[in-house]
Amino acid sequence: MFEKKHSSFKSPDLKAMQEIVINSRTRIYVEAGEDPEEAKERYLSRLENKKP
């Protein structure tokens, strides 16, 4: 009857991105030209907002 549309997700190319180490278990990736300190601050501020 109805054909299900397949979902396709494209992962970003991590080779073209810059890795930022938050702690020993956490790493985030941002675009190559971004400021690593600013990206780290944004990530940590989001974590603080989630905590009850």
C-alpha cells in the first residue's frame, strides 16, 4: 500500500573538522576555522543547563 521512505543520514567528514578534547572521555568536533576555546565554553555551558 504505502512504501516506506528510507532515511539516509550523512555523517560529517571528521578529517575536515577540528577535534577538541573536553576531558579524557569526551571529544567534540567543530569546523576547521572555529575558535576551540569558544566551542569548549559553549559545550560546557550546555551541560550546566541540563543538570538539575
